[in-house]
Amino acid sequence: MLSNGDTVFLAGADKFLLTSDGNRQLCYFIPLQPDSPPEFIPLKIQDNKACGPISYDPSENRIYWVDAAREIKRAFLNNGSSQVVIKSVFGVKSLEIDFVGRNLYLTDFRSIRVVSLDRSYHAVLVHDVSVRGIALDSSLG
């Protein structure tokens, strides 16, 4: 899985993209089908104020995103009912799910952070750095 902060590229059996529009108002599901033009399907996410950086957890079929209220939220891809994971995040540039270790990694203006998906801990891994994105290789640990 690779990410540029706003778009998630999924490989293997999962043949779709998740992205937000240029104004970060909607999240889209884009099925990848050979020899077909892309179809942008808006995700119906309950209480979605805006969709910023987005990531996907294939083990639970959930998406995670940052909204305009500076919260990281999650929802099942086929459900849309959202749940707040972290409140009061500022300047999040990217986020990525480690579905093996069950952690969420995020970058902001000055740090790289990790939050367990069960929300039992939240830590700053690197402080005073300028980072725009993050990528994980969960398959290799």
C-alpha cells in the first residue's frame, strides 16, 4: 500500500482507490477495472464535514480520514457511520494504517506520531521535523 497523503493506492486483491477531491469536501471510492474509465463514487460518510488525508484498513474494511473539525475519524467502507478516533489534531499532512501492528501513523507540521487503533496509547515518535507524507510496509513489519 502506498499513499501520497490524500490518495490510497491498494494493490493485490483490493482493486480500488480512495481519494478526496481538491477542495477536500468529499471522499471518493474509485473501482479499478481494466479497460474501463474510472468512476468516482462519493462515499456516504455520516457527519462528514470534509475529507482530508485518508487511509484504509483492509483487515477491518474501514477507512480513516481527517475532517475539517480537526478530528481523525473512521467508518466501515460499506456502512458510513463514523466514529472519532482522535480529537484536536492540527495540520495533519498524511496518515497511514499499520493493519498488522494495529496502529495509525500520522504526520503533521512538526512531527511523526503513532496512535493504537484501540486508542490505548498515542506517542510522538519524531519531533521537530518537516514531513509531508508517510508510507508503511506492513507486510514486512
